[in-house]
Amino acid sequence: MTKLTYREAAARVKRSRRSIRRWHLNGMRMGWEVREGQRVRVVELSVLLAWWRQRLKNDPVHQQRLRAKRAAETAGQDSPEPISS
């Protein structure tokens, strides 16, 4: 059970610490832990990744990119390959 701080979580999903804080304020479960004598907010890796995947699933820009990628892959498979002599 890996626990990450705001900074570590942000680096893991390539988002800002501000985004992680906003996710926490919107309901992502986080706890407290003492590290080097100070209390810090931590999130379990599995909770963070589940939250992040849900955000991507609901993001229209991300979905459009996925559709474009699939269409390009499909178009590449349907085209006849050139015959070399």
C-alpha cells in the first residue's frame, strides 16, 4: 500500500499539486501521515490512479484524441499496401 504526498501524487499523474488539492476538495480520499516530524497529507496510489482514470474517462478532449488515434489506426489497416517489384 503505497502512500504519496501531494507533490509525489502530482508527479505520478503529471498534474500540478493544485490539481491534486482540488481533487481532494472534490472528494478524493486522503489521510494524514507523519514524515520527518511533520504531518503531511497522503493519498494511496490505488485511490489516486482510480480518481485520475475517472477524470480522463469524463474528459471530452481526451476522448476525442482517443477516437482520432483509433481512426488513424483503422485507416492504416484498411489501405492496400504497395506492391514492391
